[in-house]
Amino acid sequence: MEVIDGACSACRELFASYQTRSEMFTEMGTTYSRKIFEISEGSLAGCIICKHLKERHEEYVDWEIANGNDGFRVGETERTYRFYAIPGQPERVIIYVDVDKFEYKLKFLPTTDKDDQAFEFFPNERSHLDVGSSRAFSWATNKLQECFEQHPVCRDWKSAYEGAFLPKRLIDVNGYGENLPRLYLSTPGERGSYAALSYCWGGPQKHATTEALLVEYVKAIPPSRMPKTILDAITATQRLGLRFLWIDSYCILQDSETDKATEIGKMGSIYSKATITLVAASTKNCHDGFLNSRLEDMTYSRETRCTIRLRDEAFEDAGSLTLEVDSESQDISPQTDPLNQRAWTLQETILSPRKLYYGRERLYWICRIRLHSDGGGIRSLDRYLQTHKLFRGYDYPEHGGGFKRFWRNTIRDYTKRNLSVPSDKLPAISAIARLANPNFGWDYAAGLWRNDLVEDLTWERVPSSSAVAPSEWRAPSWSWASLDTAVEYVDKYWNFRASAEILGCRSEPLHRENLFGHLKSAELEINGPLRPAYFDGHSVLSDVHQPVGTWVLDREKPLYQLDPSISERLNASVDSCQLGWLLQHASKMHEKSSSIGGETAIAWCLTLGVGVGVFASSEGDLDQVRGLILMKASDGSYQRVGAFRSPGKHLEWFMQAPRTTVAII
């Protein structure tokens, strides 16, 4: 089977034909029938369209077999597909694979050059493979102007921050190439517009600004002292018509703890007030640069793109079309870019009102209203719209419920990311916390919020992720920031009803310049039902008793290391175990706290409350008891070592435990 430019003859004809191409824009679309063996042959020969149709068909076969149709096999069976363009969005052609009661949706994105005849049918420009070209910067400048002129929300944001107070230090990019860039020291109250850079350091920067270099850099910063990503950012700032650029490594004194604490505390304001943020998402370090041609690495493109020549009604040449599997259908979304694995950059991208996003495969424009890719495609961004409303003071129903959901989703994302300096766990998210604090009047405490602290304490380590406690203290055990692990809130279909009561919560910042950053100390005083948990001398798991819940340990440390009195036969390095072993001692767990018949209390279960399922029955079958697993120290204080959940039918047993006041550190 002949495959030309990534498409077999049958698939090429589907788009090349004026008739079938026109039918794609009708309500019913155009039908496309192929034998399954033909699609398999096309896939093997390198046809991109056949390849993805085959993958979807194999998923269908697996589904049929899984549902008892063992006789179903891939063979001569013919399948009919329907190609049609989304109404009002001709730039997105969606393929539906019609297979009886099962339907798979596959998205293809057609693009072409603006001066190509094919643009009449598919008005999407091809990707700017050379993102440093004049064409690419013209596209970006037009998007910036369009944002200012046509987006009311963005226009309001521009009005609010146009001529905003300048950061303390900026790079003045004027004259780069003739006059060297230099550090600009703004005066108090000075206003202006500037760009900011979000990027991966990838290690120490040898020539970053220090107290010793400050005087020299105010005069000039030699290009030889700047890695390629920084130089590219200077070029991009110039091409966008801006004079100033803010970059953390050059605008913060890297050898001054006081200056770092002060300026990091301002980062939320710096990024949220920038005219545009340059997001170097494709780079792993500051030396890679981001204005590189995407032609240098087109492995992914060769696997997902094909080029097809079109014909008009008179069967004359009608230009060429590039058809690409949409990134939403592939594991090649912007979330897989190197920058989105770095913890620090999350707050930078969330808070920036406008972003020019340099991804591995294409260039994106992102603002409060729209996301435009340089290969076409327009979609709304609920997340950025939500962020805009939150930080402009607009609230959601339920007295801040919108912010609560936003914050927990942010923590889910943030804790999956990497930090090169473990002690930065709280500073790297502090900008969002700082901006949220005045908008909602919520009171921040070590990554949690005092206004909703009991429920906030129900965070759990994601069981599939490893958990490592840092070598140096940085947060109390009741905060997710005390661990290097991915964190989850099990709250999607639950409303929480607290049974514990917060009596006091103290968190003391290490630097008074940044109240949301590094901590010096923290302690929580809480009152609630407290039950001891016991080890039966053999195992924490019980083969006899019915499991009634899940115990999720925070750390990889075995419990016997936390409490030397426990036999090493307790292999608590497992991530989780059932609570059946806890409840089998229910009749013995009254007010005793040390040991019962040789059984030693190894932990304490503090009930925080109950999660009520949104679809809960009157019997409460969909309720869950939520609580903390604590270890008691010799000084009488407690430390969180995990969390537990148990079905609501056991709520009474948990609630009958004596209410006790404990201090958790």
C-alpha cells in the first residue's frame, strides 16, 4: 500500500475530494467505509489516519471481549466512520468511529498557510516551526493587541494594571545587540509595563546577580554572562515592543537571604501585573533556549501529522493541508512539557494574565479568555477564568467554596512536581496564598487554611506515590508540606461534617518579609474523639475479621522505627493496610492507653469528622469517617503519621471514643 507524506491513497482521497471535503461541514458529515484489514495494512505502511483508527478499533475489540463476546476478532469486518467539522469551529475535524453501541471520538486538526487555497476550507495557519521568526512574532503581537482590544475581561485586567508599579529590579533590554542589556533599578512608585520569564533553572546559574555583581550589572550585563534561555527572553521582549523584563535569577540577589525572602514574597504581584509572561516550557534548563526551530526535533510530528494535496470542483490543484492528531487525543499535551514538572513554575503560570507559551511542539497564546495555538484551535480556559475571578475578588457560592476547590486542585498538581531545593516547599506556592488571603479574608497556616482547617487536615498521600520526609524540618506533620509526595483530597463527591474542634493553630514564619514562605515553627491544638490502635503481636492485617476501612501511612518509615517498643515483625513499610485489625479490639479500647494483654498501642486515631456522600442514602451507606493517625512522643505531643477512612456505619463507634485535646507538631 502506497503512503505519501503520512497518508494512504484512500485517506488522502477523503480530504482531497471537493465533494467529501464539503460534506464534512454538513450536519451529517461524510461517511468513510474501510475493511479492518485495510486499515491494519495502512497503519503498518505508515498512514497516520489508519494508525489511529486501528488503535481505536483495537480498543473496541478489547471492550467486546471484556463484555463476553469472545468470538469477536479483528478480520474482514468493515467499519464505517463519520468525519465532520464541529459547527462554528471548522478548524477542528472530529472523527467518530461508529461501532454499534460503542463510539470512539478521535480529533484531527487541519492546518495550512494563510495564503494557501486550502485556507478557504480550513482557516487555520500551520504551526510556526521556527518560533523565533518574524512570522511567529507577528502572530504573537497580533494576539496581544487582539487581547487588549477585543477581550473585555482582559481589557479590565489591563486597565487595572496598565502602568503598574514596577518591580524593584528589571532587565532593560533596549539596545540589545548594540547597547548591552543592564539591570534597571526602579524608583518607589514608578510605573510601567514589563514582561516576565517562567523557565527551568536546571541547576545553579553561575552569573546570576549577587551583591558583588549588582553595581556592574546596573551598567551592563555582557551576553557572555547570560545563558541562552535568558538571551532568548531578551530577544522576545524586544520583538514584542517592551522595554523591561523580569527574571528571578537576575532581579533577585541570589546571595542575600533577606532580599530573596522579600522578593519571593512579591512574586505573585510581579507575575500577575506583568503585561505578558514568556513561558519557556520546552526547556529543561537555562541553557537550552526556547526560540529554537521545532524542525530540529520532529519525532512526534512524524508520528501524528500527514500532508495532503487538495482538488477543487474542477479537479484542479487547491493547495495542501496538514492533518494532525489533536494533542487532546494524545499524551503530548502541554502538561508533559519539562516546565510543568517544576513546582516553582505552577504559581507563575497560574497568576500571569497573559502567557506566550513555548511548548515542545508549538507556540500557544493564553489569556484570561482564550487559548490560541499557532496551529489553530481555539478553546476557552475555565481554569484561567476561574483564577481571574478568584484573584479579582469575585467569589463563588458557598462562601468561598470555589476557592477551596481551586486551592485543593492546585495542591494536587503542585505536590506532583519536582523541587530542586526541598526547603522551598512552602515558598514555591506562597504567591498564590498571598494573593488569595486578602481576597477571601482566609487565614493561612503552613499550606492549609484556618477557616476550614478541620477538613483541610483530611489530605492524604496518594498511595501509589512514595513518601519521603525531608532531612530538615520545614513544616508541621499535619501539613502536606512536611512530605515530599503527591497529595490527594478525597472530596470530589463528599460534603464534610466536622466532629473535631480546633482550639489553637500557631505558625511562625522564619522571615517576617514573607509570612507565607519558610516556617520557623508550628503547632496545632485540636479536640476530638481519640481511640488507641493496637498491634496483636503478629500482623496489622487480619484474615479473620472483615476489613472496614483504609489506613494510609505518610512515610516509608516502618511504625516500629517510630515506636521502638513494637516488634520488627510488624512490617509497616507497606503503603496501606485495613482497619479490621483496629476494630477487632473495639471491646478492649475504652480508656486504656498503653497495652492490653501484651498488645501495645502503636498509634492513635483522631476522628476529624464524616464525609457525607452527595448521593448518600438515608442509611448513610455512602458516608465515610475521616481522621488522622497519630504517634505520641515522650513529651506528650503527637505527630501525624497518616490518615484513615472508614465506612459511615462505624461512625458511632468512633464518636463514642473519649474526646481528648492533643497538640500535634
